[in-house]
Amino acid sequence: MTTSHTAAGLPVGRGLLYLFITGAAWGTAGAAASLVYRASDMGAFALSFWRCALGLVLLLAGRGLRPWTRPATAEPLVRRAGRVLATGLGLAVFQTAYFAAVESTGLAVATVVTLGAGPVLIALGARLLLGERLGAGGISAVGGALAGLAVLTFGGSTATVRPAGVLLALLSAAGYGAMTLLTRWWGRGGGADASGTTVGAFAVTGLCLLPFALHEGLLPHTAHPARLLWLMVYIAAVPTALAYALYFAGAAVVRSATVSVIMLLEPVTAAVLAVALLGERLTATTAAGTLLLLGAVAGLAVSEARDGREPAPVHLPETQRDFR
């Protein structure tokens, strides 16, 4: 079977693998953050800032260890700057609004609204802006994923829903959706440097988060400095530098709705770690929600690999083509 390549140069199958790794890696960030909170008085904004800042240092170090190569197609400076700025702002909104939603309405409601609304917003945006079609199988997979996420989040627990928190979660989902759609859009035209996008986006995100982190308290107090340092290095290296580099590369060649569903591996991984590391109890509803999510992700990934083709090109008005 011939491996399918897209305009961005990465095989679709490898893009799927990158996204699977990303979803699993992102799922470990919550458990690591919980351990950080237990070991210090670090707040959410400071943790997010250091995550981006240290991740940026690791990404720059990684780029310095390998020969620099120019993308196959030279990318205009205006387009490159716009892509990095938009991606960084989307990432800042995604992370910051999510943490604010958790504080306002709790983890369960914030998670289900953000990750549940994300695939819906992305599917709608991909249909309207990118001309992507899900088909009956894709719609069923998205529905199964949302059902699994709802069972996993709400099963066997009570949750307090606050309108302000729900609005913040929807804002977070919109930031994630915009970041995913823009990555896919720019990836179609070729010449986009995924590594450069990640570095630039982290720089923009860090600058956006710095004022909030300074207000909250940038340097934490801790009785376990070695443990805190190890946790921060892990958060910066695995679910940040590695995961986001793989995410931006994979999201450029895989359909946007498929990306959004594969990323639901994050709460599945988080649930497993909650049981294994944090002592939380695995209930029947948690197991059922996990199986629904995994089934939806597997089904959509198989459909994507079988198709293995670039969706129909985006037809833009003449006045918009220079800004892609």
C-alpha cells in the first residue's frame, strides 16, 4: 500500500501517529500539574507561563541541535508573521480561558464544555471555511466521542454549572478551534514550517501570559524544590515542547474534525493516571466513557488512513489569496 503524502509533505499516517502521541502526552499534564500544586503554592497562570517559557527554551535548543533547513516552498514574511501571531493568541486563549473556567465552574463542567464544544466548532468551521466533509461515519464518530466524554466527565458525580464558567469554557473551545483550523488551513498551501510555528506561538503565548503570572506570583514557595523542578522540566519537555511540536505537524495534514476527536485521548489518559497515580476510583461509568472515546478515536483514525487523500482545495477570493 502506497503511503499518502499531502501538500505539507508529511504522510497522513505519520500525522495521525503524531496526534495520538500528542493526545496521550497532553493527558499527563493535568496529573503533573496536580502534583505541582501539592508540592508548592504555584498558581495556574504562573504554571502556564513557565510551561510555555521552559518549553520554548527546549524547542530552541532542539532546533539548534539539527541542521536548519528551509521549507520546500518559501513562505511570505507577512503570512508567516500572521500565522505565528494567530496561533499564539489562539493558544493563549485556549489555555487561559480553560483555567479560568475550571476556577469558576469546576473541572468537570469546564472540561466537558471545552472538549465537547471543540469538535463541534471545528467541524462547523471546517465545513464552512475549508470545505471538509465528515460523512455519515465521521458524524457518528464525533457523536460517539462526545457521548463518551459526557459519560466520562459526568458519570456518577454531581456538578455545579455556573453560566460565567460555561462562557469561559466556550471561549477556550473557540481558541482551540481557531488554532486547529488555522494550522490546517496554512498547512494546505505548503511551505509552512511546523517547528517555526511552534517556537513562534510559544513566544507569543508566553508574552500574553506574563502579566497574569506576575500578578499571581511568578516564583513559587516550596518545601520540595527538587521535586518541583523535576515536575516542571517534565511538563515543559513532554506535554509541551514535544507534544505541541507533534501537534502542529500532524494538524497540518490531518482533517480538522479528525484532529479534534483524536485529541479527546487527553481526558482518557488523564482518567487512567488519576486512578494509577492519584488514587481516584475507577467506576463503571468511567470505564464506559473511556471505551466510547477510544472506539470513536479508533474509528475516525481508520477512516482517515483509508481515505489518505487531501481534501478539496479551498477557493478564496482574489483579494484574500495573498493572506493565506
